[in-house]
Amino acid sequence: MELFKVVVRKTMIYGMEVYWDGQKEMREKLQVWVNRCVRGVLGAVRTTPICTMLGEVGLKGVEYEMDEMVEKWGVRLFRRGMGKRFGVGWKCHKS
């Protein structure tokens, strides 16, 4: 399971903080993929509750994890002064 947590899951969500906006379709696809992997590792059947499986291996839901990543990414950008560089919005240009 550690291999899945460290390599596979991290590779799957690499760079997603740039694209993640809470899209339902993307969340569902990622969650289904994670569920299949966790079921395979645990040997769980399809009727096993998802929250039970994720809790057993110490994972969170995809949506929660992605929202947390986006929040941390925003804080890093703000600390590096990116908010000052771009102004109020991304399309703000100085004349």
C-alpha cells in the first residue's frame, strides 16, 4: 500500500492544483480509480463502503485532498509575492 501512496497516487495528482476547480467529472474519475486500486490492495469486494476502505489505508477522499493541495499552492504563491506581481486578478496589467 505504501507504494500506491507514495508513487502511484502522487503521480496521478501531480500538477492538479493548477487545473483543479472542483469539477465533478474529474473528481469522480479520480475517485473511481483510487477505489479500484485500494480494493485490489485490500482484497475488498465492491460492496465494501468507500469510507471504510480509505480509512483502513489512511487515505482521504479525492475532493478533500485536491482542495487541500490547491489551498497550500495558493498560500505558497502568496508568500512568494505572486499576488503582488499579478495584482488583483490574473489579467491585471500595469500600463
